[in-house]
Amino acid sequence: MSSETEKSAETTYIKPASGWLNLDLKDLWTYRELLYFLTWRDVKVRYKQTAIGVLWAVLQPVLTTAIFTVIFSTFARFESQRVPYPLFVLSGFLIWLFVFNSISFAANSLVGNSNLVTKIYFPRLIVPFSATLSGLFDLLFSFAVLAVLMIYYVSQNAVTLSWQILCAPFFILLAILLTVSLGNLFSALNVRFRDVKFALPFALQVWMFASPVFYPPEILSEKARFVLAFNPLTGILQGFRASLFGESYDWLTIGISAAMTVVLMVLSLFVFKRMEDDFADLI
């Protein structure tokens, strides 16, 4: 009788697999439906009870591009010599807007889903992944605006399309990998250090000014451009614009950005894996 009682009293513990190299990527595929539903939920929550709904995804890049054009083209004279300035700004800002929004949502995703994280088992990486992927919805609408502006300037013979435009998805994918990496990293850090939610918006704003979003790198000195190349977003923006407008690629800057994106991806997975076991207790 006592042996049966001992068996019934046994407790099963569910813990992450040991070893930081074991990333449970197989579990991510197993729980792919959960990833889909969480991503779609984040999209719907973002525009719930808004007066104009998804039009915000169009208005934000359009209005910001107009403001940047008036301020920096008219007064600061940040003119791009080869590309019309509104097109130059929009091509960079839509990438930046995706990075900014996705990292911001991902950083608060684990804390915001504390009731889910603390009650049931699922791969925790799904939470920041879904927050990041929900930003792709806005990115699609931004690309529609960019396509319209591209068609206009092509009809005005201000821009010429080339085969290089086929390479643009590669730089979009690189931007997504960078965003996923930083989203994972800050979501894990935000669980333990709640200062992250206060410091991150400021850090992202500084990052925007340290990236060639609204100014061409050519206006900087050679030394400043070398330092700027170690910003992983610099090579992504330059490569994306070169693909759209048929310009020559700066392979050194692109290579540095790709290498730093890989390093950040490995680092973020390492930090996330090391901290994952304590998420339920700290939240």
C-alpha cells in the first residue's frame, strides 16, 4: 500500500533541456500553430478599437517621410545626389520602423504574457518571435507605399530599375534576423532587469540617428563612415537601397552587417537559453 502511495505522490518537473546549444528548434516547429495564433493575436490587438485601423501602417511612414523631406531636404540640405530625397527617406524609414516597432513589442512580450508563461509549457522563444513577426504586417503596407512612390519616380525618369531589385528580399531577411535577435535578447533581459523598458526607447532613438535612415553616409567623413559601418543596420540599409536603385554595393559594409547580425543572433540565443529556466519565477 505504501509503495502505491509513493508512486501516486511522484511529481513530474518540466524544465528546459540542459546545455545552451540545445535550442529546442524542433519544439518551435511542433508548436508552429501556437506561433501563428500568437502572431495573429498581436496584429489584432495592435489595431483593436482604433478609428482608422490598419491605415496607421500607411500614415506613419508617409507622414514621417513628408516631415523628414521638409526638414532635412529643405533646411539641412541632406540631399541624395542619385535618388529623389523622399524616396531615399522612405526606403530607409520603412525598414527602421519595422525594426523599432518589432523590437519594442518583443522586449515586453514575455512580461506582457506572464499569465501564459507561468502556467503552461511551450517553447518560450515563440513569444518574442510572434511579437517580431507581427511587425511584418505593417511592413507589407509600407512596401505598398514604397512601390507606388517608385512607380511615380520611374515614370518621371528620376529612378531606373535594374535586375538588382531581385536582391532586395535578401536585405529584408537580414533585417528580420537582426530584429528577431535583438527582440529575443531584450525580452529575456527585460524579465530580470525592468530598467530595460525605460532605457530601450531612448536607446532605439539614438540608434536611429546613428543609422543612415534620413541622411546619406556620403555626407560624413571617411573616419565616421568606417565607424558607422559597425552599426549592423548600416549595411542592411545601404544594400537594400542599392538593390532598389541599381547602385553599386558596398560589400565591406554589407559583410560587416551580416557578420554582426550572426553574432547578435548567437548571443541572443545564448542569453535567452541561460535565462529561460528562471522566467516563470522572475515574472
